Amino acid sequence: MRMLTFFRFMRQILRKKPADLDWIQRQGLIAVKLAQIFALRPDLLGVEKARQLQQLYQHAASIASENLHDTIAKKAPKGFMDAFESIDDEPLAAASVGQVHRGRLKGGEEVVIKFIKQTNAVEFKKEVVRMRRWLRIFLIFAPKLRKVGNPMALINHVADYTLRELDLRNEIKG
């Protein structure tokens, strides 16, 4: 997230008017994750603003069906689609990192398939690096912020759990 975008993001979070949730989602995964953290802080933002931001937990933007099928064709192992009779175009659920679709195997068994939104992992890593860089600079000019909280630890925490969420191998581990 670039510096000016971050200031605009913070204005969305802190202003009295409702935040533009669509704008926040368009800013990428780091913005959504930070807004979700703010949603847990009605003591800082007020109950109404926190409730509004909590919508980011339930109402994530989904991948358009044509993009989904294009992604499957490009990224899935060869023959992946041969196992399926069908995959629903509409997601069963969508979250900030990905979405889940119902599918039916050729043998008739119903399954769910989890898709990670393609740009999330690469973009997210770039955004975290950028945010850490400017946060270090910001802390030089506002050292009192370290006494209020630990913003670098917060960014590290968000990065760690989000990257684990993006790695589907963790789903297998349970």
C-alpha cells in the first residue's frame, strides 16, 4: 500500500461517515486484513463503524466465473477438469483470500473446491514489504506510537497468518 493510499485508507477507517467497503477491497488484501482488525476495535472506532467494517468478514468480492475458469485452465494440473462433471460458477462462499465452489466428480460425488485469488499471494507480499518500509520511517518521526502499540508487530502478525491462510498445504495439515 502506498503512503497516500494508506492515508486515504485511514481516513476511511477513522472518519464519522461509513467507510467505502468496495474501495477498501479494491486496495488489496492488506487493506482488507487491516480493516478486519479495526472491525474488532469498537473501543477505538465506535460500535457502528466496527459493525460496518465487520461486513468485510462476510461479504468479500468473488472471482468472476470467466476468470475462475481461465485460472483453472492456466494453473491447475493437466487433467484436473477431467475429474469433474461440473463446478458451480457461483461461489458457495467468498473470503478475502479465496472462495469455495461446489463441484461434482464424474462418479457423482459432491465436493467443494477452494480457490485462492491469484493476485493475492504475490501482491500481498509486495504490500507487506512496502508497508514495513514506510512504517519504519514513520516511527522515526512518531516514536510515541511505539508506546501506544507495536505497529510493526501487528504488520508481522497480519503477514504471518495471512500467508499461512494463502498456503493450502496448511488445510491438509488441519
